[in-house]
Amino acid sequence: MGAPQLELTDLLGDVMRARTAIHQVRRVPAHSRLDVGNARHDLVVALEAYTSCLAAIGRPVPYALRDELRLQRSLDDAY
């Protein structure tokens, strides 16, 4: 596996961990808006890094991923 592929794999791992963090924060009944906002911001950062890496190596960004990033950005701006 080449360096770009390893970086892409690491970045995808970051996306998966950020998604898991959001799900965990939402499950806690007494979560604060700040906790959700921080988890969402971390997801936006991870998605942006992953999609940037895809673009840098000439790979397309899947529509679902692009849409998720757009949605999470809009929600991140709301906090």
C-alpha cells in the first residue's frame, strides 16, 4: 500500500471514530449542546480531511459522503 492509501485509510478511521463519538454523545440523556457541537465539529474536520485527501489523489468523493459533509457543516454552523 502506498503512502496516499495509508493516509486515506487513517483519515477514514478518523471519520469512523468521529461518527461513533456523535452517536455516543447523543445516547447520553443529559448531554449538553456543547458536547454535541464539539462532536459534530470533530466530524466535520475529519470529513473535510478525508475528502481533501481523496481530491488530492484524484479520487472522486462519493455523493453520500459529500452530502454528509454538507449537512454536518450546516449543523456545525448552527452551534
